[in-house]
Amino acid sequence: MLISTAAMTPETPMQQWLDLCVDEHQASIFPNYPVNFGTIPAYQKLYESRFYGESIIAYIHTDVTIHEKGWDRRIAEQFADPQVAVVGMGGATGIGTSDLYRKPYRIEQLQRIEYFSNQTDWQVHGKRENGARDVAVVDGFFLAVRRSFLDEIGGWKWFPYTFHCYDTCLSLMALRHGYKVRMVGVNVTHHGGGGSTTPEYRKWCESRGTTMEREHYEPHAWMYKEFVGELPWRTA
């Protein structure tokens, strides 16, 4: 497994994640500073680092603290099933409300349904799951992806935005291609630094000729159009 992150500063929790692994893994940090290329361009660069030769890439946000020894093996075990393409530490069994495409579009219609995790504040987000289950979409704070699936879809180049909705869209792409999406209830804290709501992010958007509001709205509108044949989705 390649354990990777896109870092906005030189300090990352990479060593903390590695210390809780029970197997040996490669590690890679993409320095998204002093120039911030955006999350998805950084993830594409990490995917293109083929010299690592790992069959699974784990993308982890830098505001994540893992609390469970052996988390790596629990994640890797899911890929023993060749139909599994994406594994998260939090996921929802549904995406999209029942009135999606039946009533005029509202961004709220693209919400996650029945979110499960073993996050330390799981009750804030949904329900608790310390085992593993099929889900429709996972949360991008932790994404383990089969490299051969990324090969199949061209890495991340198909996604035309830099951050919002990349996790739900990747999950839907996996489902579209006949794969499974899973979540594993690893004990974890996603501190949720709110990077996409900071003054620095606003300035970054302005430097690229866009706004925070557009960066949030447009990926949702793209997902609404791109997955019209698949949404809404329920695992059962």
C-alpha cells in the first residue's frame, strides 16, 4: 500500500499513521506548497508516481488522526475481493434524495443517506459502524483506491474540479464500472480543519478567477449531470 497525502505545510501526521501499521508500506507526501495546485492535481501526481509499484493507494487528509493499531491490514483485507475498488473509513449507504430528477434541482438533493463510521464523533455524522460494510460513497478524508481501477479511468484527470465532490464522484465511478465500494470502521478522528472555508482559500480561489461559492456549487452541478443514469443510489 502507498500511504500518501497532499500537504499544505511541511508538518504532516504521516509518521503517526505509519507507527500504527502492522505491515510495511511505502509513503509519499506531495508538497502542495508554496504553490497550492489543489487536491485533485496533487492526487493525480501521487497516482502517477508509478515507481512505488503499490497496487493500493491510500489518500489521507492531513487533518486525520488514526487511533487503531493495524488499521492498514483492516483496509488491505477488503481488497482481497477483486471487485472492491474503493475503501473508506466512513461511508453512506445512499447518495441522492428520492426526489432527485423528479423535482427542480437543489444542491441538498445530492446529500449522503445513512452515513456510517467509527469516527470519534460518529454521532455528529450519522451511525456507528466498527465492522465493515458495502456503501454507495465514502468520505474523502480517507480513500484507499485500487491502482488498476485508477488505471481504468485515467487516474483523476476525468474529474474537472479541484476538491469538492471528488470522493462521491470517485465512488460513483467505481459503481458505474461494476466495482464495490466499502467502508471499514477504523477508530479515527477527522478534525475537519475547514480548509475550504478559510480566508486563505478565498484568496486562492480569487487568484484562479473563481470564488468559494462557485468551487462548491459547480462540482455538485457536474455530478448531477454526469451521474443522471446512476443517481440516486442505494446499496440495498
